[in-house]
Amino acid sequence: MKIILKLLMPYKRQLSVSLTMKSIAALADLFLPWIIAYMIDVIIPDLKLQTNPSLLPLYLAGLTMVVIAFLGLYFNVAANRRAELIAALAAQKLRHDLFEKIENLSAHQVDQLTRPSLISRMTTDTYNVYRATAVMQRLGVRAPVLLFGGILMSLLLDPILTLVMIAMLPLILFIVYFTSKKGVPLYKKTQKKVDVLIRTLREYIVGARVVRALSMNAHEINRFDGANKDTVDAELKATITMSKINPMMRAVMNLGLVIVLVFGAYRVGLGVTEKGQIIAFVTYFTIILNAMMSITRVFVLSSRASASGERIFEVINMPNDIKDGYKAYKEDIQKPHIQFDNIHFSYNLKESNLENISFKLNKGQTLGIIGATGSGKTTIINLLMRFYDPSQGSIKIYGTDIRDLKQNEHRKRIGVVFQNDLIFADSIFGNIQFNREHITNKDIEVATQIAQADFIYDKEDQYETLMAQKGMNLSGGQKQRVLVARAVAGRPDIMVLDDASSALDYQTDLNMRNSLKQELKDTTMIIIAQRISSIKDSDLILLIDEGKIIDQGTHEQLMKTSALYQEIAEYQQGGDAL
């Protein structure tokens, strides 16, 4: 409830108009039974007593009912439309805030929350909050007005009968409170099961080709069915628990109605109560019953929204574990461009992923990193990009610790091609330019030439050719060349190629490296590769194994001093590292 009120606060003016209209519509509904009772108990008996009865009072009463009914309908519809608009705007703002927060989460926080859970929070959880926000506006005022207004009008008609009805309310409130208290934890559990379902689906979609290639379709179907069944079971348990409210409430209220009718008939027989009052009283009783059912629906939806809201605000209120720096990027060629000083790092804070990593690069130099899969090569890049902070040591750019630099300004000066980088469902031009307005058409053409991406000109629409999601209509080598062009187009101060030429043939790889060296002379390069041929011209080569630098030096030095480097060269090029 607090979460919904917090979301609605920015729209309090529009909300006040909507709630006023809802209140007027509810009051209109409350006056209709009273008019019916007045017609039965006053107007019709008067007509019977008149010699020449005039039906004008009856027509006026009927016309009044029609006007009130139409006013109630108009205000109700107008308020509902406004309520949906406010709920949609509130949900839009909530999604924006959540997405913005996700964008600012560190890689470690994303790992903790997991990507499927973040997707679930962005979609199903925000929708649950949206539904509750809309229903709260439609019924959150109307139902209480009808409830308390119905009780008040009943008191005016017959206080004794009303007391019988009011005696049922504490029992109903206890049922709603007790059931709702059990419902919130169940809905939380349901959303966690949805997280698992989304993760299973996401894994299958990403790995669909592998699943089919290994003929594991039946296994994946069973795995999905298991996750699907767990989600359904959790949903059913929560729904069944919360659905008990309505029948229990209806049983209590119907019991109260039976008692009221028995007492009402007795009082009519005594002449204490009029027939029209009994009809109106039964109508008010029905209104009160429906209002209670509406309040129950609000409680059910708010219970689910409460569980979803807690998950959403767990992310939004999560403190950033990587604090943004305050210093501007300042070039000083008298100092090393990049310096890693005794870096230690662990992803899970238990097992060490990097130990004592130290090296220096001056502006325009090239660093090559080679090592076995899982040795920590990409982790070095993650730390340089400041996706994670080292647990020990410092990383400096021109002598300034990157923890003191503004993150966006630091990253803007780095062009990077990750190991599993992404092609977006956009044109080739859009993928290379990537909404960076300072990049001109000339920059893109030059970047295309450097990346050896001449295949673009062979396509019918050239740069306007639309890419499928993840670049499924490109070969592996074509994707890598588009990604290199994207990184080069921004003319970065630091260029990072993380296994960016693994799908290229040797000649294309050589041509691209020569173009990079010629066109980006002042750019400091970091090349991660599995092939010695891709890094042999580097000013410094690091041989990494199990998070440690085993050997370092130039290609020529390592060929003389490092047995492991020599062994790699022997396997790859038969001992000839040319």
C-alpha cells in the first residue's frame, strides 16, 4: 500500500480530481435506493388516497433517478479513464527508474541479482504494481464510500437492523487481514519461481542451436516443464489462499442478510418498519456486500503488488557498490597511460581470480595478453573498464586512480570489442554509430576500412542493411569486423580487442592489425588473443595462467626465456612465430 501511495504522489492533483469524481459516482449510487423507498412508502400511498391522483410526483422521482444514474455513470467512466492514465504514467516512471538503476548497477550486483530476476522485476513485477495502482484508484475510494455510505443510509432507515449487519464486519475484517498476511510471502515465492522460469526460457533461446545440434530437445522440454510446474504450483498456492476470502466473506454477509430479513419481516409485521425501507435496506446490504468484495479484491492485488514492489525497490534502493569518481580525465604523457599496480581480485570474494597483476603502458603502446581459457584475461579488461573494483592494488590512467575518475568520461575514451559482444537489431550504420552524435559518416567509412569490413559495400543497402537480433544474418567474421568498426569509429584513447579476431582468417587478421597500427598510432592498444600471430608485434606481452602473470616481455624475449610461450608457439606455428 505504501509503495502504491508513493507512486501516486507525483500525480496528486490529477488523483484528487479522479477520486472526487469517483466519490460523486458512489454517492449517486447510494441515493437511488433511498429514492425507491421514498416512492414506495410516501408517493404511492399518497396517490392511493387522492381522488384524482396526479402522477407528476412519481414522474419527477423517476426522472431524478435517471439523472442521478447518468451522472453516476459519467463520473464513474471519466474517473476510471483518468485512473488508468495515472496508473500507466506511474508504471512508466517506475520502469524508467528501475531501468536507470539497473544501468548503474555494478557487474557484481547484477551477478548477485541475476539477469533473469532483473528481467522478471522489470516486466511481471512492474505489471503487478500497475494493476494494483489502477484498481486502487477505481475501487480504493468507491468501495469505502459505498461501504460507509451504505451503513450510514441504513442507519437512517432502520438503526436496529443496521446493528445486525455491523456485527458481521469485525469477522470479515479478521478474515481479510489473516488471509492477506499469508498471501504476501506466497506471492514473493511465486515471483522467485517466475525468475527461474525466465532463466530456463532464456537459456534455451540463447542455446537453441546447441540443444538441437546435440538432440537434447526432450531434455530441455522436461527441464522447462519442471520450472513451469513449479511456477504454476506456487501461483496456485498463493491464489487458492487468497481466493478463500471471497467465499468466506460472502457466507458471513449472506448469513447477516438472512438474519436481517427475518428481523425485518418481524418489524414490518409490528408496523415499526415500512416495506419500502426493507427493499431499500436489502439494496444497501447488497451494495455493502459488493463494496466488501471490492475491498477484498484490492487487498488481493495489493498483496501481490506489495511482494512485487518490495522486489522492485530492493533494486532501486540498492546502494551502488562502485562509487563514481569526481576527477576529470587529464592527459599527461610524462606518466604511464595505463598502470596496473599489484592488482588482486575475486568474483565471489572466496577464490582468487587475479593475483599480483602489475604492468605499465605508455601512450600509443600495445599490450598483448595470451593464456588459457579462464586464466583471467577478460577479468583484467573488466577491471580496466571499472565494471568491478579490485580487492587490492590500484589501476591508474595517467597517474590518476580510475576510482577517482568520472566513470562515463573514463569509459567514453575506451573503444572495446568484448569476447561475446552484441549486434543490435538495427542497421549496420546504427550498430557502428550507436547514437554517438559526434561520429560522422567519414569516421564510419574510415572505421569500416580499418576493420576490413568491405563486405558491407557488397550488400544491396550497404550501411542501411538491417541486422537481425544478435547479428544472426552475418557470419562470425563479419560480426567481429562490424564490432571492431564500432570501437574504432569513436577514435578512442584506449582500444581493447578481447579475442576480437578469432573468427578471422590469418590474412584478414594481419591486414586489420596493420591498419589499426597505422591509423591509430596514438591509441594505446590491449589485444587479448589465443593466437600468437595476433599479439607478436606488441610492445609488451603478458602470459597469464590461473590469474597470475607467468611471463612477460616482447615476443622475441619470450621466445628466448619462456618455455610455456615457446610451447604455445610450437603448437600453433610449428616453432615459427612469423
